[in-house]
Amino acid sequence: MRNIPVDISAMTFVCVSPPRPKLVSQETGEVKTDRNGQTVFTVGLSVADATGRVELLNVAVAGDQSVTIGEIVTPVGLVAFPWEAVLGGEKRWGVAFRADRIVPVSAAGAVDSSAAADVA
């Protein structure tokens, strides 16, 4: 599966749905985990670009994220990837999103400045 990096430099993200565990099966309630055994969560984000266009994205991320509804956030390492599946005998496809982590903008600024201090 090919991951496509997403350039988020001209976008603003707002958390619109709190982190919730992603399910493998609605019927069994089995929770999805990553290769390391961490629970995969889905976070709903609203994304706006410089032209004012707004989209809603569900972003998968390993581990619970410390974000709340209404908080401006940064999805670190955001990638898009195409998917295809047969569900209920019907072929479906789309684009899904995954991030390394989702951090509040205030925390992202602190991370960026500490990384800059490490380089200096």
C-alpha cells in the first residue's frame, strides 16, 4: 500500500470528534491494534485551507491522543493512502488518513522550539 505524504503547511486543523478506538469489526467490537500492540484511535478533524475550503477527515493514529473538541491541532506525519474492499458484496474504495500523532498547536510549537534548541 502506498502512503502519500500530506503537506499541511497551508492548512488549519480543528478537532471535531474526540479520539475513539477504531474497531476491526462492528459485530464483535474487536478493537484494532498496530504492529506494536497499541490501540489505534480515530480522531475527527476539520481542515480548512487558505481559500476557505473546509473538509472533514477521520485520522487514524496509534495510542490515545490528548486532544479535545474545538482544539486547534497539528497532525504530525499525516499521510493519505488509497484503500479498496468488498463490503456486503459491494466493491468500495476511498482514501484514508493516518498520522504519527495529533498534538495541540500550543504543544506543537513547544516541540518545534525544543527541536530547534537541540540543533543549536
